[in-house]
Amino acid sequence: MRFVALAILLIISDSVLFCQTGYIPKEVRDGGMITGKVLLDHPPKQIDRLEISQDHKACGTVKQSSRLIVGKDRGVANAIVYLEGISAGKKFPNDQPCLLAQRNCEYCPHVMVVPAGSKLNIVNEDAVLHSVHSYTTENFQSIFNIAQPVKGLKSCTKSLDHCGLMVTKCDAGHPWMSGYIMVAPHPYYSVTDNNGNFSLDNIPPGTYKLHMWHEGVAISNKESERGKVKSYTFEDAYEQTQQVTISPKSTATVDFTFSLR
């Protein structure tokens, strides 16, 4: 009974600001499109490997960091690209997935975008205790904390009513686990695929600021206790913006290139 109670534990910070987007869904006439890639200027020399200090049967003995995935032609996966400040446009798609899995002691997907007000389902696919502790990235306020000790047990449905970026960690002895959820105030967000590609469609004609975000890659601090890694801290995120003009029924191509620090 104690573990079942833990499984449905939900802690919500009263100080988290709820999302008031002001975004107006409407029919878009003569909409345009943005396509492009997020790239590294040089291939990485190496990608960090993170120590696994417990639950080796389920988790293995070492993990290659999920914080940098580079595909063809230096394309970078899991970057978020979005329009800033758009106030009206297309509706959110009805079939946007909103499921976060704990699989092989990692969060899957590692980076996801969901509409504000979505119902997030969280499932543990591993035969070990996990937790999903989510914080705002802006000021690291706790949003919710759910423990899941039983494989296949879904959490209670969690409504994501706050806008912005959340980082998710596991407090159950798995400090290498991390993931990001962007709660989007409008539908003009995209996560790059394994080769760094993104697209945004049905954009009202006009001039916009296009923003690229990618999580920090390098380990900036590793805290150990009794010979086991207790926590990892990573460098700041990579962010860039570009101005883009969308003409009616046209496609603009915008690429972002960044260097590892």
C-alpha cells in the first residue's frame, strides 16, 4: 500500500504561474512554411558517458548521454525551434501525442512539445522504481513529482497548465536521467528529428523572430556520495534567433548552426 500511495503522489507548487497565452486560433489564408536544419559547426570529439551506479540489470552499467544526438551532415536532434510572439494562427493538431515513458532508465521522448492544457500520461516500462520530478527551467520551481514503483502503472492524468520549458529528473537514484517538456502557448513549435530537420507550416504571412533552443551538453558539475554519483549539473542551453519573413504560399529556409563550448 505504501508503494501504491507513492505511485500517485502529486506535488504542485502554488507559485508556478499558469498559462494565459492570448493566442487566437483562426483560419489561415495563403499560409507559408519554414523548413530548415539545426547543425553543429564541427562533429563532436566525444559524447559524455554517464555512470550507472545501481539497478544494473534494468539500466546497464554506463549510458551515453542523450543530451547530444548528431545525425547525417552534422544535423542535431532534439532542438526546439519556434516562432516568438505570434498571437493568432492555426489550431493545435488533435492527434499530438502526450505520453512520457521511462524506458531502459531513460525518458522517452527525451524532448517533447505539448500544447498548454494537455493531459500528460506517464508510464514506467522498467522493473525498477522511477520518479518523474519536473521543474521550471527558468527558476527551478517544482511543478510535480510522481513516483512509479510498478512496471506498467500509469500515473494519474496530469494537466499541464503552465507555459514554458520543464526539465524532468529521476529522484530514485538515477541522476543520469533527464528530459525536457515544452508546454507551448501556440502550435508553431517543432522538435528536430534525428538528422536535425524541422518544419513549421500554415504560418500567416508576416515577419517573425524564429528561436532555436538546445539543452546544454557538457557536464559542469558531478556530485558524488559514498562512491556513487548523486547528481549531474550541465552547462547552460544553446539559444539563437533569426528574423524570417513569410510570403503568401511560400517556403522559407532557415538553418541554425552552433558550436559546442
